Amino acid sequence: MRILAVDLGKARTGLAVCDEQEILASPLCVVEEWNRQKLLERVTEEAKRLGVGRIVVGLPRNMDGSEGESAQNARAFAQSLQEYSKIPVVMQDERGTTITAHNYLNDTNTRGKKRKAVVDAVAATVILQDYLLLRRNGHAP
């Protein structure tokens, strides 16, 4: 099944998608949108265009596992996305994914404007790859 991942941001939201065999997650795009309704529409449009069977939204927990305002916003967005798109939505802990994304970009010497343009999509890819690993090990729906 194809799965879409969402790294929700205030201004930029990263999207990633995996192949039908759920082996490899790849960056899709970064959506620059402040308006949540328009963002819901855009994410749903991409999900339907790609024929995904599930959407994974990153859950930004604090390092101690607690949930703050960002996590509450992500949960609210995920719920709205499921209601709007009619596609099952699950949450995936995203602690450390942005750091991992920056490390990948450091390894490829991606800097400046190009880095800013792709870091959210790379973070979404990390979220999705983590989710796929949990699925393979039987620890995620």
C-alpha cells in the first residue's frame, strides 16, 4: 500500500510517500501554506492523486515523551485530515526527525536556500521510514 507522510509546520509542511511494497520512503514536496483548510485540501489532493491507503502525520512530542502545543496541533490536524480526506490517518512520533534530516543534508552538502526548501520533505521521509520499520516489525497499523 502507498502511504503518505506529513511533517506539519506552521508555514511549510513536508510530504513524503512510499512505494506499494512499503520498502522505501521518498521525499515528495514541501507545501508552503499558512491556511489550515487550504493545507488540508492540498494534502488530500496529493493523497488521492497518489492513491494512498493511509496517511502518517508526525507527532512532535517533547524529548521526555510529553505533548505540548505542537503535538496538540498535529493531533487536531490529523483528525481534520481524516475527516476531510476519508483516508485513515495515524500518528508517528517524530522526535529527532528534523535533526536526522539536517544530518542527511549535511552529508550531501545541501546548504542555503536549497536546504530550506527540502528539509521538511526530508523530515517527512524520516517519519515515514520510521513508520514503515514499525509496520514491518508488527508494531504499527
